[in-house]
Amino acid sequence: DSGVTQTPKHLITATGQRVTLRCSPRSGDLSVYWYQQSLDQGLQFLIQYYNGEERAKGNILERFSAQQFPDLHSELNLSSLELGDSALYFCASSIPRVASGQETQYFGPGTRLLVL
Amino acid sequence: QQQVKQSPQSLIVQKGGISIINCAYENTAFDYFPWYQQFPGKGPALLIAIRPDVSEKKEGRFTISFNKSAKQFSLHIMDSQPGDSATYFCAALGTGANSKLTFGKGITLSVRP
């Protein structure tokens, strides 16, 4: 158990809909990362938040957005869903690199999204 | 542009054999190279990591070999066991507070009993 929790575990929805995925980082971790994992694209970095602020952006679609709240939990919002958005969505957290001297990201169990 | 490339795409090894997974990177600014292991239905988990100032790091049956001039690093799993069957991702991280981990596409290792 990494200490990172994600809900829900599974999500089935229809095209055009909007969903929200939730992540709670490990206690004390300030950074939260979101990844999308699909069979053909591997593990794709979407976005990073650090202590409530957006820190880095990856291959995140404009239909997707995220935020990190004062209690450090994060939500990933996916809207106008398409069939191709079906994937595993992982959240990871880490302590500040300056503090740890290295970058270890701890991954949650993921949310499996199926868009029909 | 894929900055971190893994090979082979999949690997089948007999129990007790050596599993070797290779990774090549392009960005010379990378300075931290972890390997992640992912079992079906689980999130990736850090297995072992190396910095470019050392050429090899060993933890139990897992060894990373690093070749800075060739911009390559590899994971060796000695005495491979069926429980090692998983997907393995190499990754690389650049310097700076805003750097992010760049993952390879992953390879699926199957260890036959």
C-alpha cells in the first residue's frame, strides 16, 4: 500500500459526459501528479500540482482540468468524454525534491475509466 | 518525441534466468533514473533508482547498470522468479524544481516456471 488513495476504483460513463476523479496524497506529500495509462501510449504525464498550485503540465487535453485543494487532495475533471479517453488514470504524490534529494513518486491504485 | 525508449517490448524468461531490460534517453539534463514495477491492477511502484555519478547499483536481485556516454541504462533481474512477472518502466528526471518524470512505454516481463 503506497498511502495514496484514489476514488472511484472503476467508472463507466457515456460519451459527452463529465467525470471527476479524486486523489488523496500520502500524508506530508505536497506534490500530486496525474497520469493516464493506456495500452498504446504507456504512462503519460498529465499535470502536477505542488501545494495547491499548478507546477508542470504534460499532455493534458483542454477538456481535462485539475486542481489541488488546501487539504492537498486533488481532483481531475474530464469533460466531453470520448471513447479514446477510456484508460487507467493514476495519481501519484511525492515530497519536495529539495527536501528528499531525490524524486520518488508513490502511485495510487488508479481509476479505471470506461467510456461507452 | 519519445525521450526515454525501452527495449525489448516484451520479454519471456525461464525461472532462474537473468532478465535484462534496456533503456535509452536523449536529454543530457536528466540526472535521476528510476525503474518502476507494475503488477496487474496496481499502480507502478519504485523498484530501484540510480544517479549518473555511479555506473552500477545493486539491491538484492535487482541491478541497474548506467552508461553515461551512451546515454543508456539497464535493469538486470538475477535469478528471475515467476513473482517478478510484471510491467517494468524506466524513467528519467531532469534537474530543477519544475522537472517531471518522463517514463518509457514499459515492457512486460513473463517468467516461466
